Amino acid sequence: MKLSVYLRFAWVFLAVATLFTSCTDDGTGEGANPTVQFVAGSNYVIGDVEVIPGSVIQVNLTATKGDSDLKVLTVKEDGTNIALERITIGGVAANANPTLLFGADKTSFDYVIGIEVHGSLDAKTYSFEVEDESGAKATGSFKVTVAGTLVTMLTGVLLNQDGPQGTGGLNLLTGVGTGSADASAHIKDEGIDLGAPSNAVNWIQKISGVNGSEMKYIVKGQNGVNESFTFAGISIKEELVDLWDKGTSFTVSNVIKVGDFVMVKNGTNYFLLEVKEVNVTPNDNADNYKFDIKY
């Protein structure tokens, strides 16, 4: 489950110390029913919010019994129970949804609940329903809107700088190969090692930025990049900005390998590259890399 938080909260209203948000009770009207509250705090959602795909929202939920002990907590998305792999309670993966309540939690509880939001670019209602032993219920809810600007995806081929004239550079906006010194290039190949014994082994297989491009490696499990990170999982531009902050800067790359993730920042454009092919041509300098590109 994604637990890297990259929220862009757009609060619809200001909160006091604690706040009811679409909270209802479904009791019979006889006796006291349970109550639920969302508690305000650092990065806690208490009302309608806008986030980017892959975000994990956190909710500080409290509940108190009425006349009957609390029995169960259910977390829902548009009325459907949310899958376990998307929920944590107190920082620990949830083991059930609905979650049965035991011990002191049957009187009251104070949970910090993390939820990985839905992946589609639309709005869904998230609700937190508490039911007691008598069947009385209380629910708190808010709307989560997942929004952003869809990325552009293309493929580009970068040739060995010491190949034919006009090669060795790559325009990441178009995927079109250029000369390594061309003004439209964003990255370039580092060419060959003149001291190598033959064309079969002389290609350096390293890249660097050009025309103001900054470059970073993106490494799974490092600097907040999730172990399950994939190129396919990036769908909107705002995710690229967040991902850039988790990269490791370089001027000239290490030897490029299939499966490497590289980011390039040029002006206001952020590019994510996945290395799909590294093609060595032993009899000439037509060596090349094939990249999938998102920006």
C-alpha cells in the first residue's frame, strides 16, 4: 500500500479544535446514541479535500458510546467497504473492515486512520460509521476529490553522441533525437571512450543534462520513494513535482541500465524517464537507449 503522503489540501472551510462533518446518528430516538468526531490537527482531514492520485489521507477519528457499548467501526468509500490494503489504524495495516471493537475501545476510542485515496480523477464520499451493540449508528463523512493534470507519454531514442552528425541529443517534449549540442535537446549521450580497444566496448553508456536541464535518479525505497513505485503508476503532472523532490541529483549518470528511472527538470517542465532498452552495436557508433517518457 502506498504510504508516501503528497497531499495538496484545499480546505473548504476552517475548523475549530474539533468539528462534526456530515455526522449523523441512526438511532431509534430512544436513549443516547453513539457519537463520532473528526479532530483537527497537523495534516488531518476534517472536511472536503482535494488531493492527487496515490495520496494517503489521515483522519483523527474519535467515538464515544451512548447507552450501549460500541461494537464495530466501518470505513467506506461511496457506500462500499474500503479494501484492507488501503487502510491503516494507528500506523498499522488494518486487519478487518468492519473492525470489531474490544476492551476500552467499546466505551470510546481515538484513532488515527490512514486511507489511500481512489485512483480515478473524480470525487467520492468517505464515511466512518460506528455501530453499537443495540444497532444504533453514528457516521462522519466528507468528500475527497482526486484531481490533477494528466501527463503526456511518449517514447524517445537517444543515440551515441559519436554516431552520425545530428545525433547524441534528445528532445524530451517531442521524443525526437537531435544533435548533442542542439538548442532543443534536454539530455545528451556522453559518447565513447577513445582509449577503449574497439567499437564493441568503447561506448561509455552515460547521459547528462543539456541546455539547463537538471537530472536526478529515482530509486525505489530511497528518499521516500515507495518500494512498489512504477512508471505506470504516475498519471498526473503534480505527481512528477513531488517525485522530483525524492530524487538523487547527478551531473553525469552512472552506466545506464534497463529499468533505471531518471528525472529531468528543465524550466517548469518535469520529465520522468524509464530506460526500456540499451542497444549496443559492436561494429559502429549507432548505439542507443530507448526511453519511455512522461511529463
